[in-house]
Amino acid sequence: MKNVKPRKAKISDIKQIQSLINFFAKQDLMLARSLNELYENIRDFWVFELNKKVLGCAAVHISWDNLVEIKSVAVNKDYQRKGIGKKLVKSCINEARQLGVKKVFALTYKPDFFRKFGFRKIQHSDLPHKIWAECIKCPKFPGCDEVALLKHIAK
């Protein structure tokens, strides 16, 4: 898997992406995603594919002027701890850098994973655009128990 790199997602990946994300959502480890939401946001997604099977996914979503979110990071349970998640997050950070964004954030139940990339814990209130654009629609709002993390990126 060393030579396999993440690629931008295609429409044909959507159902595998949803299956992967919702597997973890059923365990309350991340938020579920509807097919409609995935189709609308397909351009945000990166996938890690091997033998025509999506083994991992992650999305980089523009939140505001100088801010993007990395979300929906999921790796097939049989392929975890093999560097797939790391490659996906690096692809998202690189895309954010290419977009000229200065800050990347994540809301997660796995903060230690993101800390390895230089993310630091922040308060949810430091992300007002996220809260009022998306979080307000979440079934866990206002009692979100995800950890908010932020990383400053250089160009």
C-alpha cells in the first residue's frame, strides 16, 4: 500500500463512502451522512482505493474565508493503522494549502489522531461560522461532545 495514493472521489464511490462513514456512525464514532449530502459534496472528498474497493475517505470542506474543515475521516476497520488515514488527511491539508487557506479545523472523537498533524484543541465557540451553518442542524446540537481542533498552515 506504500505506492497507493489517495485520489479525488468520483460519483461511483458515493455508496462505498456512505457505507464506510455510516458503519462508524452506527457506533457513535462520527456523524452519519446521507446520500444526498454526499452527492452534493462529492468534490470535497478524497478516497483511498485498493482493488476497486474504497478503504478510506476524508473530506476538506470550505467553511469560511480562511477556514476549511477536515471531516468524515474513515478507514475500513480491517485496514486501520496502515497509514491510510494519515495519507488522506495529508491530502486534505495539501488541498487546503493550494486553496490559499490559513487554518484547518476538525471536530472529532479521535483528537490524538489529529494532534499528530499539529492540530491544537480549541473551543467550539471559536468556530462560529461552523456552528451556525452546520452544527445547528445536528441532532447533537447544542450538546456536541466532539473535540474541536485547529491547525495553522503555511503556504
